[in-house]
Amino acid sequence: MATTTTTEAATEVAHGAAKAGMPQLDPTHFANQIFWLVVTLLVIFFVLKLVALPRIGGTLATRRGTIVNDLAAAEELKQKVVAAEKAYNDALVAARAEAGKIVTAAKADIQADLNKAIAKADVEISAKAAESAGRIDEIRAGAQDAIAEVAKDTAKELVAALGGKADARSITAAVTARLKG
Amino acid sequence: MKRKTDVAAEAQEGGLSFHPLQQFEVHPLFGDGPIHWYTITNATVWLLLAALAVIFFFAYGSAGRKLVPSRLQSIGEMGYDFVHNMVVDVTGEDGAKYFPMVMTLFLTIVFSNMLGLLPGSFSPTSHIAVTAVMGVGVFLFVTLLGFWKHGLHFLGLFWMKDAPLILRPIIALIELISYFVRPVSHSIRLAGNIMAGHAVMKVFAAFAPMILISGIGVLVTPVSVLAITAIYALEVLVAFIQAYVFTILTCVYLKDALHPSH
């Protein structure tokens, strides 16, 4: 009991000395601080080592893996898109070429048909024109004859009406001469 | 108890109370007895709160294992990536197995520092006893690891092969001294930074009630409040940077142990 009191008294003295200066230099509580610091460090160390760090490390690794995988998938999809676009463009070019061919062929067909039709029409037109020319000539000849006839008759009648006497032959000759002139 | 009345008396006498170091005092949480090695003190509470914060952010926060992380999960993952990259960048791939150890140090320090910034709290990292245990611990670990991995070749760390032969013993001596200074600077840097920042804030805080005492307070009080705000912002930065510095130095020492030939 006596020793305890002396120790406490000594502690109190040391305490007082330190209180005058920096509490940090008071050795009476060094053991206490060191003990609790070691406890704290051990608690934190084992919590980190056994629970927190593996967990966080695992989460980070998983996330990194997911990101890498997603990027790879995105890259793959991008390749697919490029391929699909290329296929689409190829198909478009092919279709255009095909369409061009069809248009050219159709144009050629139409031209051929047209040429044939024109030629046929030309032939028909020329035939019709020749026929018409014949008809016109015929009509014209007919008209000439009719005119000559009418002129002779009219001339005869006129001569007769004027009191002359004319023979058919001289009148005809005269009218013919006149018609020619 | 007696001391507290002294403080009160001084405060009444002088008007302002300057006790910037009072915040670093360790006292038992329950009762007023002596501090045994197992006694739960205010320092213990804030260290254990740091441990709880680590459990909350890193163990509880990561439990979802979501592919698209929640905000809480993001914090854990950012911390993981931050320290993991630091370890791998500095020590190389073979240092990755010491990542949990380095992460433990970083998180203990960063959470102690940050929680220590809460008003009325206690900063375990402002105590040299705490930082020295970590600094010396790292020093011993790294030195033993170096000898265990490389045997006596580890001493090649001190023998500069690209220096002129005459200079090599001198450089070796300097290197040896600087090697043994490492744990000292390593731990005092952290404790000193945290302590200084908190003490400065307390000094400004002591000036803040000046307006209740004297006319000059009209000027002093706003200035000290602004100064506390500015120092507090700086301290948030320091809290993180000192944790970072401690951690990256640990990585550098680890690299020396793993690859002693420069």
C-alpha cells in the first residue's frame, strides 16, 4: 500500500512537471498510448487485410474485367457494323449496276422497236404517197378530159347561140389549141 | 482537480487564458486515477474512433461490391487506389505484398489527423509516443527486411559504387548517420506538424474573447476568428499531407530494403 502511494506520488510529481511543459513529454502515459496504438494498428490491419482490401481489390478487378469485356464487345459490334455497312454498300452498287444494265437493254429494245416501226411507217407512207400521186394524176387527167369536153360543148353552144355554124372538128381543134395554150 | 481550479483562477486574473497545450493532455476517461497501460483515456477513444472510421469506410462501405460504386464505396476504392499506386510506383511490383501494412499506417494517421480536427477532440498523432512507435516500427521492419532479403548485401545501401573510391567511406558514414536519423525525423515530423497546427489554433482561440474584456477586442476578435478559420483550412491540408508524407517515406524506406543497390 505504501509503495503504491509512493508510486502515485512520484507519478503525480512527474505529471506536474510535464504539465508545466508539453504533455507529450510526460512519460507516465507512454505505456498506455503505445498499448492502445498497437491495439488500434492491429485492429485496422486485420480488418483491412482480412476483409476490406480483398473485397475492394476484388471489386476493382471485377470492374476492370467488365470494362475490358464491354470494350471488346463494343469493338466487335463496331466491326460488325462496318461489315454490315460494307455489305449494304456493295449490294447498293450491284443493284445500281444491274439497274443500269436493265435500263440500257430496255433503251436498246425500245430503239429497235422504234426503228422497225419508223421503217414500216416510212414504207407505208411512201406506198400511200405513191398511190395518192397515182390517184391525183388520174383525177387530174379525168379533170382535163372533162374540162375539154365541157369547153367543146360550151364553145359549140356559144357558136350556135351566136348564130354561127361550126363543124365539130374545127371547134374541137380550136378548144384543144386553147386548152394547150 | 486542483489543477483545473488553478486554470480557472488564472483565467479570471489575466482575463485571457492561454493554455495552447492543454488540449494534448491525456487523462482517464472514467474517474481521475493514475493512467495504467490498460486505462481507457481520451487518447484511446480517439484512436479507437479512427479504427471505427476505417471499419465504416473500408469494410462496411465496400460490402456492396457494386460495379457502379455508391459514394461510400467510392471513398474506399479511391483510398485503395491511392495507396496501392503509391506502393507500386515507389517500391515496384514486389512491394505490393506490403500494401496492407502501408495502408494500415496511412489510414490510422489520416483518420487520427482528421478526427483530431473536430472541435474538442484529441489528436493521437500529436503525441510523439504514438508517432515514434510507428516511425521506429517502420525503421525496424525495413531494416530487418533488408537484412533478411539481402543479407550483408543490404549494407550496399551505404556503399556508393558510383562515387570516387576515396569519398566512399565518408559518404558511407554520412549515409549511415542519415539512416539512423530516419525514424527520428519520420516520427517528429508528423507529431510536430499536428501539434504546432493545433497549438496555433488554440492561441488564436484564446484571443477571440477579447471583445468581452477590452475595447481593442473590436479589432482583435474578428481577426482571430478569421485566423482560426484560415489555420483550420490549412490544418485540413496538413492533416492529409502529413499522412501522405509519412506513407510515402515508408514506401521509400521499403524500396531501399527491397532494392538496396541504388
